[in-house]
Amino acid sequence: MKALVVDDEDPARRRLARMLGEIANVEVMGELEDGDAVLRALERQPADVLFLDVRMPGFDGIGLAQRYVDLPPIVFVTAYDHYAVSAFELNAVDYLLKPVRIERLVTAVERVRARQMTDRDAVGRALTAAQNADPLRLLGSSAVSAG
Amino acid sequence: MLVERKAALEAQLQALQARTDPHFLFNRLNTVASLIPENPELAERTLERLADLFRYALEAGHVRTVKLQRELGMVADYMALQSTRFGDRLQTSLEVAEGLAEIDLPPLLLQPLVENAILHGVAQRRGGSVAVSVRRERDHLIVEVRDDGPGPGASAHIGAGTSVRSVRDRLRLHYDETASLSLAADSGGGCLARLTLPIHGPSL
């Protein structure tokens, strides 16, 4: 699982990256300071999950998630629980309070994995539905069923 | 005297609220947690500074004045704490002319100005600098807090207005009209807050 860690505070960023590095099958692709850097990084290489601080200069985590719907799954990380409602309205995978405990971080990673599988299933079902909606296929299948 | 006491208690309350503000508190605990394996000495110093800032805020409600040295020590701790968050991105400096350490002034007058400078001058951008200078001009103590941020009025920082107002209220209560706080654009861009205090104490 490729992770990007985004926080404008150096020690906070380093700590989260260090802890994620201790979790099996998680690779920290980058540590970034603000929302603009996130968008640039995602253009270069896709990520499986964003760990986003909620308050950063210029472009806060919630604002970023609201503006760009094509972002990978998001786990918000913050000192303050005031933003919890907005985070879940934005369909964030999880919401972690600083200082984060490793057990809680492991749970968040597991939720990201579960979300990835759900998304893959959802994509699969959507593709199947799209194929079934194809008029030529409908003709074909009615021809088959007529035969 | 009662009104001044009330204003001092309000300043104490604001300082305590700032110190126990969830963002500040949990972010600083997180900073210490991060530093413990990386830099244990800095982690210890950070905890010491945090404890001293809390202690100072608690004391401020019980005294009418403190020595300038004490207030400046607290400002230095506060700036050091903020520097650990931003590393090289935040530059701070504190320059104090000789012979001023024993001057009396109400506590927590400087700290809101420095906090404003850091929060609205620097934290909303990638980084910047905050410079505090303290000097004497004849019978007045001049304290200047400069940041190189967007300048007064240009920032989205909420709360800057409240703390400036409360500093002005306390100045009026302690010094009548003989002290002042001005906030204006600095010559090189950014913001300059200038506190002017009569050195020989409040007008009686």
C-alpha cells in the first residue's frame, strides 16, 4: 500500500511516516507539507492512501478533499476532533487524533485495505452493469435466449 | 483597581485557554512524542518549556507586574516551541538592549503580539520570520514585534483582533493613556507591532 503523508509540521510528519514504516506492506512514498504538493505528487505517481493533516497553510485537508473528488482514500490526522463530522461527510476512511497510537494506525490501515476491496468490487459491478446495458449485447442475449 | 484586576484575570484566562486550546496542547504533545526517539534532549526541553508556559499563565492572574526579564524568558520559550514545529522555516530573533531586565510591566502583554506574528505572519504560509526587539528611548520602553507575512488586515487569522484589543484595554487600565500599542505595515512588507510603555511604572 503506497501512502503519502501530508502535514505542515516537520516532527508530526516524520513521526507518522516512521510509524507507517513499521507496518507491514505499507510504503511511505512521500512526505509533503501542503495540498499543492499533494496534487503535484499524485500527478507523478498514484497513491493508495493519503494521510492528511486537517489544518495546513493555504489548502487545508478538508478543503482539499472537497475540491478534488478523484483523490485516493483519505485518512485525516489532526490534533483536534472538531472536524470529525466534516471528515465523515466527505467519506474519509478514518480520522486519527494526534498523538496517534500505533494500534489505532494499524486499524486505519486495515480500514483502507477494506475500502480498496470494496472499491474494486464496486468497479467490477459497475463494469458488469455497463456491459449489460450495451444495446448490442442486449440484442445478442435476446437472440441467444430466443434460440 | 478592580477593573484592572478583572482585565488581568481575563488575560490570564485567555493565556490559559491558548495553552489548553486543543490544537496547541495536542500538537505540542505530538511534537514531544515525535522528538523522543529522534532527539531526546530537545523532547525534554520542549516539555520543560511547555510546563513553564503553563506555570507563567497560572501566575499571571496573581501578580500586577512582572520583571521584563521574566516576560522575555517566556517569549523566548514560546518562540523556541514554535520553531520546533517548523524547523528551518520559522526564523525568530530576540534582541534586548542592556539594563532593562528589572523593568516592571503587566504580565502577558508581549506574548499575544508574538503569538499573532507567528500565527498570522508565518503559519499560514510556508514559513517566515518573527523578530522581537526591546530598547529604551528616554523614559519609554519600546518593544517591537515584526513579521514578514502579508501585513495587517491581509491575513485570514481569526482572533488577532481580540488579542490586540485586550492588550490595549490592559494598557489603558494599567498606564492610563501613557502607553500605546500600534499595529501597522512594516517598511519591508509584513507587520510591525510596537508597544510603548513608560518606564517608571503606572501613573498613580
